[in-house]
Amino acid sequence: MIMGLNHSQFLLMQQGDKSVEIRLNDRKRSFLKEGSLITFIDLKTDKKIEVIVKKIYKFKTFCELYKSFTSTEVGSATNDSLEKMVNDTYKIYSPAQERNFGVLAIRIRLIH
């Protein structure tokens, strides 16, 4: 599966700092399972990294999800508040999308 990532999140994942990717539980992601391979493409540079899915967690809301992981695991700054993380996510996904699909936390491991 191929997924795009903004540049800063791509770099965090590439460095091994980000270990959990956040996505909607939409049709495309419904095919993911433990052991699936994902190729992430940096939307700025077109560079690619490949990861393996270690575990998938399902949540109803981004708020529930972010309460279950550290901010650095999901690619946020150490001092980011829960409110900031949720509001930043709403710049990418709408509350309506969150309600319609639910959300996923995808624990990944880089393949070197």
C-alpha cells in the first residue's frame, strides 16, 4: 500500500522517532493488517520509505487515540497538548470524516 506523508512527518518516521501513523479507518485502510507493508512517499521530495505494520488500533475519535500514545510516537512535539494534537489533525481530516469512519493508529517499524 502507498501513502503520502507531509515532509516533517516523513523525516520523523525516517529517523525512527515516529512509530505510530494516524489515519482514518476508511476503505483503503480497511485492508491493512499486521504484517502489511506500507510505502510512505514524502509529498515534498518524493523520497520513499518502507515500513511493516506491527499492530493496528481502532478508535472512535482522535482524542481517544491521542490519549493512548505519547506525543512523540505520533509525530507531535513533546510538549504538544491533547487539544493541539486534535486541532492539528482537524486541519487534515474533518470532524465529519472522523465520525463517519473512525480512526486508526498504525504502529509501524522501518524496514532497512
